[in-house]
Amino acid sequence: MAEGTQAIFSSLDNARTQLYHFKAIVIAGMGFFTDAYDLFCITTVTKLIGRLYYYDPTVAGGPKPGTLPINISNAITGVALVGTLAGQLFFGWLGDRLGRKKVYGITLVTMVGCALASGLSFGSSAKSVIGSLCFFRFWLGFGIGGDYPLSAVIMSEYANKRTRGAFIAAVFAMQGMGILFAGVISLVFSGIFLHVYNAPAFNRNHVLSAQPQGDYLWRIVLMFGAVPAALTYYWRMKMPETARYTALVEGNHKKAAVDMAKVLDTDINVATSAYPAPVSPEASTYGLFSQEFVQKHGLHLLGTTSTWFLLDIAFYTINLTQKDIYPATGIVRKAAAMDAIEEVFRISKAMFLVALFATVPGYWFTVFLIDRIGRFIIQLGGFLLMSICMAILGARYDSLRGKKCDAKKDPLHEYCDGNHAWFMILYGLTLFFANFGPNSTTFIVPAELFPARLRSTCHGISAAAGKAGAIVGAFGVQYYTQKGDKQIKQSIIALAVVNFLGFLCSFMVPETNGLSLEELSGEDKEIAAVTNGIATNGKHEHEDSQMV
């Protein structure tokens, strides 16, 4: 049925942009919206948890607002990333074995259940609260991990050739909206709590400044992540399996044509053939660990994994440390000048503003330009400009941040006499060029380069490499920056070097713009071989290992 396969793919690649494409963007994108909310909302409430459970009036140097120990702080922010890495590998592999649609529902149910459970505790002590929080956030991350390869692959296999990059980028852009929404929800609920449960600042009353009602606030913020995921469950279950998986992996061309005819405004005529279609990787073609895969796609997989790994070291470090960066920029008051809930309110407000003016625009610049200027240029430019911005920020860190304020002269701010405007501009530009750059393209390209039977697996491997980088940032870099200002400066400069390494590794990744998925993966030659009678019993021989 090779002719039928070609008819299906031709219809998909040349289909006009229509309502179902946008529906698929929303359905897949809401998963990423939830992913980002769940991963980054923790940033707004970690300081609150520290005030509630780790206040020590006997600390050396006088009473200070409670703060999470470094290892606890790293665990809370990083454990979800560990779960995400495991989920990306497992669900990526499972998506190629069972199909995209079957696995898609499993990840969503996991996310909804664990988001709700994150707000629950097995006990009231600090140890039990943190232990249960970390446990459920690990499994929340596990579900989130499955959404990465599945959402990317589903959108790439539904999209037409002309606008495929923009469609996948639009799905990923919902990550930015999720970060923005995390700031909004935290801002709204902390504002309500602040109005109802007003309290004195810490420097006026050490005990009453930590409102006990704040224990409900952080739980509500975390549990709210279940809402957008639950709203899309029905529509995810109604999505048909992608035609490329059904035709190339399952070998059912007629079902693929029927499924696509239901959702796309086009008729697909499937011709019959005496030649069998690929049914499974084992029966018909090379596998992930074969020499042929290494020859055809080994360098590509190395490129996608290395660039995503390097990108996420920097990206997650600067996102997860926002709560510590904002006081240095002057947009958040010093901790002692606020009560516990006010601190959540101000951190959330800062997070919202940074997302609105820097993070979100970067994603949508990618959506509008990726099919015009290509993935390669956007990734190279993003890495290079991130490196430049972070190098300047690191080299000029002391003068931009300023020096510690005299508490008598300025009791509200942590640092004075710095150039906080330029600090925020450089920080914002770093986030902008991360998203109008490698944070988007490292997600898009692995969904395009590899064969359908291995596409979800390879995207999962690439994404897991990225989360390995995020773990380095969450546990390694974050821990190092807690040692002092000198270490913060050194870390920022080191991240600039990491970004430049990402720039160099990008040369291993080819441009994918303007080519069909089959041309990129080499499957067009497999189909042509079947058509010409070269393949026997579903096993295809490839004379040219060079990718089209």
C-alpha cells in the first residue's frame, strides 16, 4: 500500500490550514500550559513554605524570616524535574509502542491527580509536609514528562509542511502562557489572602508576620494546576491517532485515511498495492540501537540532546531562581520588610510582569517567524545573544545590583545604588532570546528529524537530556549560588559559557524548514523502495544513507 501511504502524506503536507489544526494546537497546547504552570508555580510559594515551617528565632545574627534549608529548597524545586526526565524517557518509548493517542490520556490523568495531591500532606510537621510534597511532585513531573514527546510529535504529524514549525511552536508557546498564568493565579489568591488576613511586617512582629492561613494559600496555588489539564481530557480522548503513526507503524492505510478525512476537509484516496507496509520496527526496518540508525541519525540525536541539555542548564537556573533575583533588582522588597503573604504577592507580581514583557513575547516571535527564517538561524541567534546578555550581566553584576542597603536609611530594599533598570533589561533579554531561540527550537526539531516509528522515543531522549541539564541547574548551580555574591557572579558567567557551547553544538542539527517529515527522516526512500518492488516482506534496503 505504498501508493496509499504517499497519498495520505501528500494530503497532510499540502492540506490548507483549517479549524482542526487550531483545535489540535489548543488541545496539545493546554498540556504544555499545565506543564509550565506546575513546574514554575512552586517559585512563587517556596519562600512562604520556608516562613511557615522553618522559622528559627535562635538563629545567629538575630531573628530572620524563616527560609528553606538549601537542600530542601533544591529538592522542592528539582524533584519534579527528576520525575519529568523519567517520564520523558518512559512515555516517549511507550508512545512509539502503543500509539500517541493511547498514552496521551495516561499522562493527563497522572498530571491531574498529582497536582491535586501536591496540596495534601501526610502530617503537619515540616518533615512530613516536605516529604509528601516532594513525593507527589516527582510523580507530577513524571506525567509532565510524557507530555513533551507526545504533544510535539502529535502536532508535527498533524501539521502541513508549510506551517509545521509555527504549529509546533504555538503548542510550545503555551508554556509561556502557563508561566504567566502561574504568576496571575498566585497574584490573585495572595492578594485575596493579603486583604483578608493582613499582618505586620516581620521587622515589626516576628511571629504574627507569618499568617497561619498562608498554609492554605500555597496548597491552593499548587492544586490549581489540575484545572486546565482536567478541562482538556475529553477533547484529548476524542482526537484520532495520527495518520503517520497509523500508516507507517501500524500499517493500516485505510484507517489512517478515514481518520484524517474526519478531521481535515479533504478526501484521501488510498490505492492498494501488492507490497506490504511497515508494521513494526522489528519486522521491517532498523531500530534505535542499530548501526543504520547511528549512520543516518546518530549525529542528529547527539545534536538535539546536547543543545537541549546545555540550554536547560541556563534556562531553568534563571527561571527557578527568580525569587532570589527579584530582590537584587529592587522590584521586590527585602524579606524583613514584608509579611509572609505579601512576599508571595510581590514575587508573583514580578514573575507576572517578567513573563508578560519578556518570556511570552519570545515564544510568539518564534511562532510568527520560524517558517520564514528557519529553525537553525533562530537557534544560533538565541544561544549567541543569551550568551552575550549573561556575560555582560555576570561581568557587571556588582555595579548593576548595587551594595547592601543601610537598614536605617532604606528599610525596604535589599540593595541600593545599583543600576536596577539595566539589570532587569539584561535579565529580560536573556529570557526573550531563550524563547525566541533554543528553548523553542530544541523542542521543535526532534519532532521532525526522526522516523515515525522512533519519533516519540527520540524526542523523549532529547527532552530527557534537557531535563538532565535542568537538574544540573536546580541542584548544582542553585546550590553554588547560595554560598555568596561571588559565587552568583561566577555562576552567571559560567552560564554564558554554557550558552556559547550550545551555539557550537547547534551546527550538528540540520535545518528542517520546508521539508516533509518523510524527506527529513528518510522514510520517503523506504516508501519509494516498496513502490519499486525493492522491499520484500516489509524489510527495506537503503542504498543512500544521506538525509534528503
